[in-house]
Amino acid sequence: MKNPYILAAKFVMRKDELEKDVRKAAAAIAEKMEQVLSEP
């Protein structure tokens, strides 16, 4: 059986990576929307 503390630590580490990915995707979407909205 795996150590529950190791599993919890891995979960926390993945959560941080997920948050970074979400922020990166949101920034890309916002940038694209800005380009589209600024076109005449």
C-alpha cells in the first residue's frame, strides 16, 4: 500500500501544475479575444 502522505503531496503538486495550465490557457484566450475585438 502506498503512503497516503506521498499521494497527498502528488495531488498538491499536480494542482499547482493544473492552475498554471489554466492561467496560461486563459491568457491565450484573452489575447486572441483582444485581437478579434480590435479588428475593424
